[in-house]
Amino acid sequence: MSRISDNDSMPTPDRLLHTGAEHPVDPEDLVMASGRDVTPALVEKARQDLAKYGARAVERLLP
């Protein structure tokens, strides 16, 4: 049986949280954000979405 440590039950500190807007999104990041496996076809689709929508492509997946 595993025990949950006090650190595991604590919220993540604000200094460690980020929205992703601080740095560019790679096509692979976009595919992973969709919850799908990274495949060449999905990476290409993500590349096209990033070209069309820019950083907003992520917002289409994640509210």
C-alpha cells in the first residue's frame, strides 16, 4: 500500500504554474495537448493549425 506524502496533497505553487504563453508551442506540444498519440500525420495537422491560428491553436483545445 502506498502512502500519500504531505507534499503530494499540497497545491502546486504559483511560481511553478504557467499557461504556455511564455514560449512558443511546437506542433508536437499541440498534438499532446489534444490527448492523442504523436504521429507524423497529426504533427503535420498541428503544424498547419499553428500556421493558421498561431498560439490560439492551443486555446481551441484547452479552455
